[in-house]
Amino acid sequence: MLTISQLAAYAGVTVRAVRHYHRIGLLPEPERDRSGYRIYDAVAVVRLIRIRTLADAGVPLARVQELLDAGPEVFAGGVQEIDKALHAEIRRLQNTRSRLARLAAGEHLALPQSVVDYLDRLRGLGVEERYIEMERDAWIMIAAQVPHSIDSVIAKKHEELDDPEMVKLYSLLSGALDWPADDPRIVEVADIMERLMVRAVEAGEVDADDGIDDQFVDLLDSTMVESSPHAARLLAILEERGWRGWTRIERVPAERLKTELPPS
């Protein structure tokens, strides 16, 4: 007969673990000697070794009892289920580590991978980091508003970057941060934007529901105006031509435009 300390030593666990297994019902309470001490036999050693083996293999203690008392087929099925759950947990932890690694780089905070890839593409086109930082902050807000559709929005942005005019627009906007207030290239930017907007209207894309409310659109537009010294002038030029907005482009009817613009 064995004491609890001897049982623990033979099974390779601690006395505390043995007592815990008693409390949760994995290891039956043995008889006690006249002095009140627990006494164990070889059956308890074998059972405790099996408990330890399952626990060390990653089997949750809540399922150890089930597997200890199961037949071969049920045991094999239970092990497969646990293995599947462990694989899922491993994938989750790997994804968590990957996200933490991206967060360590700084830019990936609050941005889905699709947006990060898009910003990297802009870098590859030579867009200045200062402009990318402005666009990054806007995408952080947009992604938070439409998390389920942000990937499709970015996919559309990638398609737009296949257009040489859009690439030229980004190049101009990137350098515009250092232009003087009266730089004539602002008109060139307006020309390109208007051509792109005309194409969007013809493709039926201007009135598409983007899932963003008007107040949030106003916030994005005002942020852009405050961030760029030439944004207000650019928007004024476009409005004179019948266009309004930046985040969401709106074609202003000619009749409405005449009533809203001040007389020249």
C-alpha cells in the first residue's frame, strides 16, 4: 500500500495534483488507514498515470474522465475531436502572433490586411509617405465603419490604380503638399479628377450605396480639407464645374448650380 506522496512520485505528478484530481472526481478517493491517511494500490497508480498522460497530451481535464472510461472506438473518436480542436486553437494562436507582429510594425494598427496591401502598392508607385499617412488615417475610420465590405472597396481601389490617370493623380496629390498656394497644377489635378468622375458616372458608380452615412462622409471631407493646403481650392474648382464632395462624389445639376453659385 502507498501513501499519497508515494503515489504521486510513482505517477510523476505532485501531491497537490493528486488532491485536485480527487476533488474533481478523476481519481476516486481511496480507503484510509486507522490514522486517517489515504492508502493507495497499483490500480490508483495506473489510473493516475493515464490521467497524467492524457493531460500532458493536451486533453482538457473536463474530457479526461470520458476518455478514461471509453472503449477503443469512442476513445479514438474523442482523441480525433480533441486533435481537431487543438489544430483550430493553433491556427488562432498563429493568427494572433501574426497580427501582433504586424502591430509591432506600427502601421497595421486598426487596419485590415487588404488596406495595408493597398497602401504598400501606393508606396511602390512612389507616393510620398506624408500623403500615405493621411490616406491611412482615413482608411482606419472607413474600415471601422464598413468592416464587412472594406475588402471589396479596396479591390475596387486596386482596379482604379490600373488606370494610368489615377496613378498620375496620386503622383500629383502626393507632391501637392509642397506646392505654393497659387500653383497652376491644381487645375491639372481638377482636370484629371473630372475625367475620372465622368467615367464613374458613365459606369453608374457615383450613386452606388457605399454603406457610409452622410455625417461620416462630411467628417472625412472636412478632415481632408484641413490636412491639405490646396484641398479647399481644388474642391471649389470642381464645384464650379458641377461636382461636389471628395469621399462621395456628387454631380450637381446645372439648374441647382446656377442658384447656389454667387454671381460673377
